[in-house]
Amino acid sequence: MNTATAQLINATDLLKHWQGHRALTRRVIEAFPEKELFEYSVSGMRSFSGMVMELLGIGAPGIKEIATGNIGTLNEHFEGINKKEQLLQLWDESTETINTYWAQIPEEKFAEEITVFGLYKGTTWSSIFYFIDNEIHHRAQAYVYLRSLGITPPFFWDRA
Amino acid sequence: MNTATAQLINATDLLKHWQGHRALTRRVIEAFPEKELFEYSVSGMRSFSGMVMELLGIGAPGIKEIATGNIGTLNEHFEGINKKEQLLQLWDESTETINTYWAQIPEEKFAEEITVFGLYKGTTWSSIFYFIDNEIHHRAQAYVYLRSLGITPPFFWDRA
């Protein structure tokens, strides 16, 4: 950690930044009524639960793969998940998985070229930024869903 | 740049990452029909032009302020802007302003505590991440607007 002050951002801060976003995404999941979480969308898009399953398929499996070097398969579909509580439990399990495997990624790994899920080429940092950016992107779509349901979404800037 | 290999991400790559997002946001502006860009929204939210003016008020002025240390005023409204071409021109001017002032931010500045627009406390990096995240957030809402207009938005992953 002696080099931390020379870093634009260090790995600990980036994890905290992401988990702050993930805490907000969890509150957006919670804000949906049970039925609308799984069935509602605007303009024929996916339900928010469908998007959350994509995020579950990318985040924790992606970090596990980066940490271990074992290439996994991208799976964005989870069978038998049709309750908000199930989705929140998977979300919380992902939180722990990300924390566990993140701690096993050496800082020098972030600049290395990798191929996530055997498909997507980039650096470690650009891959992780993609995971985060993609989460922000889909969560923001859920903000529109919530507004169209007459529900006020959580504040975007609140990441506690 | 001798320390670049030890960086999780360096300033040059972060700028390129953001400008990639900004290029995508520009294509989303372009994808809107003129009238709908300024008048259309879902569920009583702002038009996408209103959101773009917020982004214009934050991005380039924020980076100029960080580079110069001169605290500015947050201005998210632009008078007399009612054509797509005007909005795109402001966008392109912001692109140049960001590039110009970004080059004047020393790398050690990114970890420093700052107060952007005299209002928002954070580090330099967390402030810039907020600018980027907020852009992704609002642009994603425009994706829903476009879908509800029957228009296919640009690919999220295309940042060229």
C-alpha cells in the first residue's frame, strides 16, 4: 500500500465504489413491487429482474474468473427465480463472492490483457469498468420503469 | 509515465474511457428525431435534451475547475438551445474543453480532496467518476425513450 498515494485510484477504493453502486442497485430491486419486478417493462424491453439476472451472471462470476484464471461460461439466466427475496439473496451472495475474490486480484493484474468468459477482450480494469457501467446502464432503465409505475426511485447519488 | 504499469488505471486511459462514453452519448443524441429530443419523455421525466444540458453543465466546467482551481457555478440550463445541431455543437466544444483541461491535471491531484462547484465534496477521482456515472445513468434513460419511440439505440458496448 506504499504506492497507494501515487495511484489515480487503488483497488480497495474501486471495490468500495462498485459496492456502493451495488447497494444502490439492491435498493432499486427492493423498490419494485414483487409482480412488476418480474413482469413489468416499458416498450417491450426486459423486466428489471431479467436485467438483474444479467448483472448476477456477470459481476461475481467475472471477478471469480479474473481472480482464479479459470474461464467460466456467461450465464445470464437463473431457473426458478420468481420472488424478490430470492433475487435479493442472490444479490447478497454476489456481494460476498465479489469481496472474497477481489481480495485475491494482485494490483499489477489490473493493467493486464484478459478475455472475460473466453469472449470479451480488454484489460482487467476495462473489464471491471464494463461490469460497473453495464450495471449503471440497466439500473437507470429501471428508474424509468419505477417512474412509469408512479414510484420514486432511490437517490442516484446515495451509495451508502 | 514510468509509473504507469503500476497504476490500476492511468489518467490517459481514464480520459479515453470517458471520451468513449461521450462518443456513445453523442450518437444517442443523434438518434433522436429533432422534436422528440426536446419534447419527448416517459412518465413526466425530463426530455433527453434537458438531461444533456445537465451533462454539459457538469463535464467540461467540472474538469476546467479541477484543472484551474477556480470554483465555478453549476449551470444546467442553456438558453436558446432548441436544435439538435446546437446541442451537438456544444457537445463537441465540451469534448475539446475536457481534453484541454484534462491534460493540465497532475496525476497526484486525483487522490486529493476537492469540493466541485463549491458544493460536492469528494476526491478528484470520485468526482470524475460521478461525472461519468451520471452520464451513463441519464443516457440509459434515453435508451428507454428511444425504445418507446420505436427507435433502436446504438450498441451500449460500442465506444469508438
